[in-house]
Amino acid sequence: MKFKITTYGCQMNENDSEKISGMLKNLGHLPVVDEKEADLVILNTCSVRENANDKFFGHLGYFKRLKETNPKMVLCVCGCMMQQESVIMEVKSRHRHVDIIFGTHNIHEFPQLLDQHLEKEEMIVDVWKDGADIVENLPVDHRYPFKAYVSIMHGCNNFCSYCIVPYTRGRERSRKMESIILEVEALAANGCKEVTLLGQNVNSYGDSLEEPATFSELLTRLANVEGLERIRFMTSHPKDLSDDLIRVIAEEKKVCNHVHLPVQSGSSKVLREMNRKYTKEQYLQLVEKIRKEVPEVAITTDIIIGFPGETEDDFEETLDLMRLCSFDLAFTFLYSTRELTPASQREDQVPDDIKHQRMDRLLEVHHEISRAQNEKYLGKIVEVLVEGLSKNNPDRVSGRTETAKLVNFPGDESMVGQIVKVKITDAKTFSLDGTIIE
């Protein structure tokens, strides 16, 4: 069969899609770029933001029309949205053209579900409510040969009051350290230069293992993998980022000087109501500690605008924190209610027009800071992992520094996958320009 996977959401979803693709390729099926050529379409959904939900249901309507011209096409939906009973009921009642529904906990069973559908020619619904033991050794079809996502744990125990992840991905389960190391060793042996370790809260890695282990220990072990040149990780929860982890970032050359540290709000009152378990002052102290121990570090963050009950003073606290932290990049989101979460039940929801007005003000401050941070790179020579040709100019390539800065410079396709030295000649708000140093 020819298959097409469309992925919504975060890197965890991307990694899940790579596993689905790996299983399908192992069975002899072939990926295609255009869904119109596909016999099998998989939509891997995300439930963290409302716009991802809207996109998904919009696409379902498109595929209904596509299946009218290709009735033998098999349409599958999976991912976080499918862990919500209300979504499953809506798909079953209003979108009967969907053939297979499965969730985040039983991805490994997809080949069997596909066989069942092809045999019975009826809708198959198989969604596990809880996560079982992590299934190891699934084939993974990595998007790039030179860099890869590696999941080190599944689920989350934090239950932030706005977040649906603990309900869709279950409680924390860490992979055994030896399994992770074997996977990364195999990647490096096949030419992979950079891995990104994934988890909803990588700082609590090992808490669920029978044999005690810490994230710092895992990083130290991976730094000894021959052939591997860069180790990234995301995401870190501020309440669990240890002094030992900061030390490892500072001392281990292969661990990139980049920490993604979601703050979500600059107001201690809002943080308490979000159930984040730290204050604005504690977050600022942590940032100060990281910058002291790792002077060249880049710190990026996530910020939610318009959490229920957020006042103008609360928002001003967020602007103040933005200025004090000088984030290299901030991923900013308008709060949207998520089914099952405590925040969705609150009656003090912030009106949309106020959310948008605050977002505009936040972005104005963020863009100013981001450009100032990038200007610090002018004249510097940095190492860039070339990821591909520039989207706007085939005579240029783009890649990232160890601090995750996007750099564009003259080059050709032969450089893709290589780490090269580049002198920075121009700084923009979200990227850098440079010239290669021979």
C-alpha cells in the first residue's frame, strides 16, 4: 500500500509518526508525499491547542470528499485527540468514512488493526485508556539520517491545571537507560550526529524505574557514545531542573548549551493557579544560576496568554519577566480551554479581544529581545549542523548552532548533514546570516 502520514502537534507526535512509518515500511508499504496517491492515510492528532483540533476536523471533511473518488482508501486517525471519549463519539457518529481509530498507548498494534480492517471491511476502534509497559525495538523511520528524536519517557505526572497531556498520554513511564543507549549507539553508527531526547518532563526521567537513575546520569552516559556529536533535550520543568543537570550541561561538550524552560506566566499568582509549583522569583533565580554556570547558554520558553483570571497586573508581570530573562526565543500561545482540565471549568475566562491585545504587546517585547540576543552573534564563528537547502534560495543552506539558532548562508546540497564553521554577518529577529569558513 502507498501511505501518507499527517502529523499535528509536538515532537512526541512526530516521533510517534516515525514509528508508524517504520512499521509500515517494514511490512513493505511505501510512503508518498501526496495523499491523493495514497491507499492508506493516517492523521496523528494533537489535543494541546484548539487550533490543532479545528485543523483535524477540517481535514476530515476533505478526506470524505477524497474517499468518494477513491473508495478503497483506508483512513486512520490516532494520537492525543483519540484519548478523549467525546472526540471518539463525534468521529464515530459524524465521520463514518474513518476506518481505524487508535490512541497514544497502542501505536505498536497498528499493523494488526490494519489487518483487521482489511479483513472485516468495517470501522475498527481500539483506544487504550492507560499506558502499559513501553514497547521497545519498534522500527523508526527517522526523517533525517543525521539527526533524530529519541523518546526517553512517556506521559506526565504534573497535572498543570490547563494541560490535557496527563489525560491523553498517561502517567510518567521512563524507558530503561540501557535501551536508550543502545538506540542512540545504533543511530550514531549509522551516521546520526545529533539526537534530541524527548519527554514531557525530561528532568524527572528515571523516577518510575525499579533501578534508580537520573537524567544527568543518562546524559553523561550518552556523551560517551562514539560518533555522536550533539545531544539536545526537551522539555524541562523548572521545578525539577537540578544543579547536577546544570553541571552536566556546563561540563559535557556534546550536551548543547540550550535549555528549553517553559515558564508559562510571569505572575506568581497565575503560576500557583496553573499548578506549576514555582514562583516568578524562583524561576528568575534558576535562570540566573543557569547563565552563571553556562555563560554561552541560550534559554527558550513557552508562555500562555489569557489564562483564566489573568489581570492586567498579572500580564505586566509576564512582560517584566520577559525583559529580565532575555529569552532567545519564546513560543507564545493564547490560552484555550481543554476538556477534562480544571482551568476549563473556571468562570473567569479572559475575553478573546483582551487575549489578542496582550499577545500583540508581548510579541512586540519578545521581538525586540530576540533581535538583541541574535545581534550578540555578529562577527562570531559558530558551528552549524546543515539541515537542508534554504526554503527561499536554492543557492543557500540553513542549519542550527548548538544554541538552536537558525543560520542561513551560501552553500549547496553536498553540505547537508555536515557540521561546518560559519562566520555570522547579519542578525535578524529569528535567524542569522553568515558565510562559511573554509
